[in-house]
Amino acid sequence: MTKLKKDGSKIVNVACVPQRSPFRYPGGKTWLVPQVRRWLSIRRSRPSILIEPFAGGGIVSLTAAFEHLADRVVMVEVDVDVAAVWQCILGSDGPWLAERIISFPMSADSVREELLSPPANLRERAFQTILRNRTNHGGILAPGSGLIKHGENGKGISSRWYPDTLRRRILDIVQIKDKITFIQGDGLKVMSNYLDDPDVVFFVDPPYTAGNRGKRAGRRLYTHNTIDHEELFKLSGCAVGDVLLTYDYDEYVIKMAEAHGFSFQPICMKNTHHTTMQELLICRELDWVEQPRRLGEQSQLLLMDV
Ligand SMILES: C[S@@+](CC[C@H](N)C(=O)[O-])C[C@H]1O[C@@H](n2cnc3c(N)ncnc32)[C@H](O)[C@@H]1O
């Protein structure tokens, strides 16, 4: 549902965008789903493969798979903990993970005790990752992040622990898992294998803050947070198929985009604290982006964090 505010700007209420990921992912792109749907629907035929080389919580891949926006989806993620969740769900341990979540007796003590012991196998690693993601501040899994103390409505550590919802999301993904291939590894390497195929499209949401270039301290959202951005633009510029990139708004990024033949458009979003943030959409053609109704209007997307 899209509403118009008094000042004419638009709010897309992402409560109407199905939340399909078991993660509450920092930098997650649920708010961008309406635009991604447009991007994937403009072409004459459905892409044969959508590749998401920096998958994280994977909302774009999941949306494409559930909504038949691409024949197949390839998700890539380098972080072994995040990867364990996808390997577990897209392998044969999704039902086990769903049951493990449902039966966990949630309390601050049980979380601390569970996270003390190193995981014995991949599926325990997956469970611990979801537990940390849902009980750490901001869902941040990077070293240095701590457990939620007060949380929403004083619910403390359990304020983002929705076992039934998580179970349902995991079992829903299990139903369509044959459409998704997951690769634990370097997104740039995987991209380079598909550059010549015109039926392959790439949704690229790399880890990025201006802190990557040392100009201001970047918030440490991810364990793996530095990549070669020049190389990423070089690869994206060589791809025969379409590429949609998202980045923080930054002059340095705009220069790289222009140097490789891309157009860019700032897009506004509001986070749960009602802070308006600006990001960049980067693509060869951007005429499919939902345009503001009048000059000077900004599209705003309201992010609901569940
Ligand atoms: C901005 S987040 C992606 C968020 C995702 N679009 C979502 O909606 O949840 C970037 C992700 O890239 C991952 N990453 C960092 N370096 C990578 C690499 N070389 N290859 C693959 N993934 C990488 C990080 O671990 C992080 O999960």
C-alpha cells in the first residue's frame, strides 16, 4: 500500500511487503522490495537467474523466488555464520532448525549459556546465528555487538524473538528451496562466472560505509565489511546482463558509477527511529524507478523492523 503524506511525499508501508527472511538484517533491503519488483518485471522475458552476491538476510533473493520474478536464484555470502543458516534451510535441516527455535526456552540466562559453547555442527551454528541475530542490538552479528537489555516495551532480550513467525518463515522457504542455490564464498568471484550471460541479472548490495575509505568511522555491522569497490564496479560494468546496485549516498561511489557507464538516483527511506536516510540506486537505465509525483518530492520508504 502506498500512502501520500500531507507534503505529497510517498510512504511505502513495508508491513505490506511480506517479511520472508528469518534474519533481522542490518542494512536489510525489505524497504526496497517494491522497486526491485519493478526492476525485475520490466524486461520482456523473466531472467533465467538472479544472482545476489552479497546476500546477508537475502530478502531480495527470497522475494524473487517466492514471486516467480526469476527462474532461479543464486545467493552468495562469505560469512560462515550467516552462510550456516542458509545452508541449513536450503539443505535438509530447515525443519530441524524450525523445531529448535520453537523449543528454545528463551531467557537472558539460557541465551548466554547457549552461546557460551562453540557449535558442534552446521545446524547448531545456524541456530546460534539466528539466536544471536535476534537477541543482539540491531541484529548485529559482528564482534563487539552486545545483547539487547531493555528492548521493545520492556520485553528485554525476547523483544525480537518471535518463534512461531520464524518457524513459519523457515518452513515456507523449505517449500521453494529447489529454486535457490546458495554458495558460501566471495560474491565477486561468483559474479565473474556469469558476466557473459544476457539472461542473468545481479542485485548487488555490498557492505559499504564511508568508513571503508577512512573518512569517518563506519559502524561495524558485518564481520566481513571491506571489499574492493573499484573491482566490483569494473565487474558490474562488464556484465552483459542487467545489474542493480545499492550504496550509501557518497560522491566517491557516484564517480565510480559514472566511470563505468551507470546512472544513479538517490532514494530516501525512513528507519524505525523515523530518521530519513538517503541511499543510491545504481543501474544502466533507471526509468523503471517509481518517480516522485512532482518535482522536489521524495519517495520515502518506511522500514518496519520485524
Ligand atoms: C549490505 S549486506 C547485504 C544485506 C542484504 N541485501 C539484505 O537485504 O539482508 C552485505 C553483506 O555482504 C557480506 N559480504 C561481505 N563481503 C563479502 C564477499 N566478499 N562476498 C560475499 N558476501 C560478502 C556481508 O557479510 C553482508 O552480509
